[in-house]
Amino acid sequence: MRLPLLACLLSLPLAAADDAVWLQTKGALVFHDAFEREETGNRAKDIGNGWNSATADRVPQIKQADLDAGIMKIASATKEAGHAAHIHHEAGFADGGVIVRFKFPGLNKAEGLQLGFVDRELKGVHAGHMCYAIMSPTSLVLKDSMTGEMNLALRKQRADAAAAKQKLPAEVEALLKKKSLSTPFKTDTDWHVLTLVTEGDELRFSLDGKPVAKHRSEGYAHDPKRWFSFLVGSTVWIDDVKIYKVR
Ligand SMILES: [Ca+2]
């Protein structure tokens, strides 16, 4: 029997082609923000709509998230706060992801954006950092932090080695190396739409509908991805955020 064309198309492995389609057809939209409002101040919850900031209250005299003309303009007070701006929202999925429209405004050198998932209830992992995509002017890094550099046992091993001015054992170096993947990447100052998803033990990143990188590591499978997080070291503009839960 010949399948109608539409059925053939639907049976294609959509995830490989375009993860935005995978999220929209297989997932439920659990959160959307287009930032069409003004923030109410500089404090942790003043962005509104359920956003929270782990770093705003360290420097309440500085505005790190400015809602302007439907855009969340993030300018991190990294030096004053002693940390990159960390802005997060509840997510809550095992498989799923985010679609984010963003732009580097070109206000600072080395503008970049780190985004990913955090579970503060995770034991044995520094601050619950699970996994991230990290865009910088020259590379895109996908990283399993949970079973890599944020794992407390590994952190202690590294700190002890550093204190003793010793090299890490080769097997630990090799293990840490496996926990991230760096891909050549070039940022610009145009608007783009990124898609970041986890499916099983895989993390995938696409830009403007085209797959850029994917990486498999056991930490990506952790359930739940409790928070979706932006970590911003300098400046970035966010126009729209959608969070989808597939499973
Ligand atoms: Ca907007």
C-alpha cells in the first residue's frame, strides 16, 4: 500500500532534521514569554512571569535585566555581583527543550550566551548545574556538567591536584574531556532562533532551523530538568522564550 505523501513526511525522523518541529509536534508548550511588558525593578523576581534571578539581589542597585520594546536586554554586572547574571525559570521535563529568539547587541567584546538546565535538588553536583550550550564568538560547546566538571567528587579531585601542584590522573582528564564537545562557531549581531533539546542521553543545538551540534553523555538523561537557565557574562538580548516538554 502506498502511503499518502503527508504520512511519509510525518514518518521522517523529524528530530534529526529540525528539533523545533520535534518540540512543536511531539511536545507540550509548558511556558512562553515574549517579554511584552516592563520589569518592576532590579530584584530577583522583577522580570515577572515566573522568572527568577540568582544574582540580581547581590547588586540591587544595578539593572541587569531591562525589558524594553518586547525584549529582555540582559547586561550582567559580573564584576560587581561576583558572578555572571543567572536568570532562570521552571522547566520540568525529562525530554524536551527550548526555542529562544536572541541577539548579541554588539555592546561588548566577547558577547556570549550560556543556556541550559539546572536541578538544584541534585545531590553531589555543585549548584545543580546539569548541562549547557555555551555560545562564544568562536565556538559552541555542549557540556554535561552534572557528571563532569560540576560533579563534587571530580571537583574535589581537581582542587586537591591543584593544591598539591599535581597533574590530574590521565583517566580523570580523559573522563572530563568526554563530557563536552566543542564545535567551531561564529557569533554575529543579527537576530537568530536557537533550539536546545535533550532526548535521552543526547543534547542537541540548532540555529535558525539547522542542526549545529549534538553530544551524548549520561548526565543529559537526568530527570527532571527542573530549571531552564541563562548564564550571561556580558550582554545579550532575548526576544522570545518557549519551553516544551516532550516527556
Ligand atoms: Ca518579544
